[in-house]
Amino acid sequence: MILVKGGKINTMEGRVLEGGYILAENGRIKEVGEGDAGRWEKRAGQVIDAAGLYVMPGFVDAHCHIGLFEDGIGFEGEDGNEMTDPVTPHLRAIDAINPMDKAFEEAVQGGVTTVVTGPGSANVLGGEFAAIKTVGGSVEDMVVKNPVAIKCAFGENPKRVYHDKKEAPMTRMATAALLREALLKAKRYMERVEREAKDNKIPELDVKMEALARVLKRELPLKAHAHRADDIMTALRIAREFDVDITIEHCTEGHRITEVLVREGRGVVVGPGLTSRSKYEMRDLTFKTPGILSAAGLDVAIMTDHPVVPIQYLPVCAALAVKEGMEEYKALQAITINAAKITGIEDRVGSLSAGKDADIAIFDGHPFGYTTKTRYVLVNGKIVVDN
């Protein structure tokens, strides 16, 4: 049993406790309370005195590629894009994540305790994303939920990759057509499997269609890479056509179609913001976007897209959104509870309440302060950073 006492505890569930306490046992939060924690102090195996410190749930990055594009390594450590086939929904992030990637160490030092990581955007369908902790000896030890979504991509990236190969998709039309084709095939595959099962036949296996069947059954959402407003609209159009769940990732021009996004009511994951306008579809890049969308009533998460922005700078990205007009509390939500909700892991992480994982980050100042340092980090109730 471990006790965190004192400090300013922001539960991210509407309560901010001045001088409260958090009790953790067997990796989970047992109790979050106000007042004196004396009745627990003698029973706790470890006590962290957080007086004068800021206590937060561990941060959640809703979209990155940590472990698949390893830090400080070239081709040997790049395993996020299988650029031999534009339709690869059956690929699994967990088969490529290297838990020994140094970036995990830097993530946890920055208070980032959960990441949603997966394939890049070279393919129309790239494969499965997974939600994992940033501490663990193996991927199996780190998994929070696997899979959480299947990645699809619109816009420049698939075009660029396959234009060089002189193969489809070389246009936005072909990107949309290939996605529709894959979903239609999956629909027919499901119908055939059901029909043949009634006739006691064993249907021929198609692993791509098996993966996409989970999308059509609404067991998994599509995680749609889309920067430009027209690409966002195409992603939403296809989601409506097939009645599937979808989240909009990057959403760089989301502020240009705010009313549409509000009407659709999908989760949006904005970023990376702390980077250059490296391609044409990012020409409207601004840290104003998350604030505009959240002010309109949308659930917004902020991402690093690591390694585009180093993972430990997730709270810096949120702070810069505040600088450009986002409400401070909503920016904190964007890297905690909103990130967890949008990716379907809010039952485990994203806030401090009884029953959730004991992932706690403790700072010597407000997390958005540029001189703030991490003092302690707990993951699954264990102290993994002690500064």
C-alpha cells in the first residue's frame, strides 16, 4: 500500500483537493480523499509527502508512434510503415514495439504514463493501434488495451508513398476508393462466413477481412489520419456510409469546419503542433485549433505524434494551446481524461478515482510551467520516478 498525502490534487473529474490524499493498493487507486490521511499513514508501506506539489493523473498521449520508430536509430528501428501494400489492416503494433526504446524512459520522466501507439500513415489502412503503459519489461506487461483502433490515412502521405511506386493510390480519389473497397470486401466476407457457417462449411480465412470485420461490427473505430478539411470530410463521409466509429487524428484544419465536427460528434485528436509546416496540407497549422474545437463543445485530445514531437513535451503542447486561447482545464483534459475517453481506455486511466490504475504524476509546479520539474511518477502503484 502506498499513500500520497498533501499537495494540490487535480483528479480531472471536477475535483481539486487542497491537501488531500491518494491511497493505492495492488496497482489500483483505493481511495481519493480530503483532509488528514493519518489513519492510513501507519498502514501504508510507502508514503509520499506531496505538500506544496501538484498531483495529477499520469498523462495520456492519444496518438504517437513510440516504440515503432525508435529513438536515435535509422532504418533498423523503423517499423511503423509496411510500404509494400496500401491495405494492411491486419498488422499489429504490438509486434513491432520495442519496450527498450529510450523514448519510453523520457516519456515517464515527463509524466506521460500511457500512450496510444501504432502504425504510421503511409498506407490507406495501416494496422492496429495499442494502448500501453510507458513502463514495463515487455509489451505484454505494458498493454492497457489491444487493439484500440485500426489506422487509416487520407491526404498526402499515401499519395506520396505510392506515387513513387507508380501504384494506387496516387490520388485522393484512389485513397477513398481503396478504403471503400476494403470495407465492402469485409462486409461480403462477413456475410459469406455467416452463410457458410449455417451450411457447416469452414470458410477460407482472410486475415485482412477478419481485422476489418471488427470495424464493421463497431468493436473497433477507425483512427483516421487527416490534416486538410476536405480529407476530414472524406473520412467522415466514409464512416457514415458504412456506419462505423471513427476518430479524427491531426485535424489540422478542423477549425475551418468546426460546425461540421460538432454535428458529427466524433472525437478529435489534434497535433502535432510543436513542429514545422513540413508539407502543404499543414499550411494552416496553429495552436489555436484545439481551443477553438473545445470551446465549441467537442472532446479534444492533444497528441505529440512522437517522434515528430518528443513524447515528453506533451504537456508543453497543451500549454502552448492555452497560450493560444484554450481554457487551461480543457487543455489538461486533452492530455488526461479526454485522451483516455477518445481512445476507449477511460475505465483504466486519465483521472484519479477509486478503481482506476494508480498512475500518478507529481510536479514541483503547475504542469504547464516551463520551469516545472517532475518529482515523482507512479505507474500501476509503483514509484518509477523519484527526483
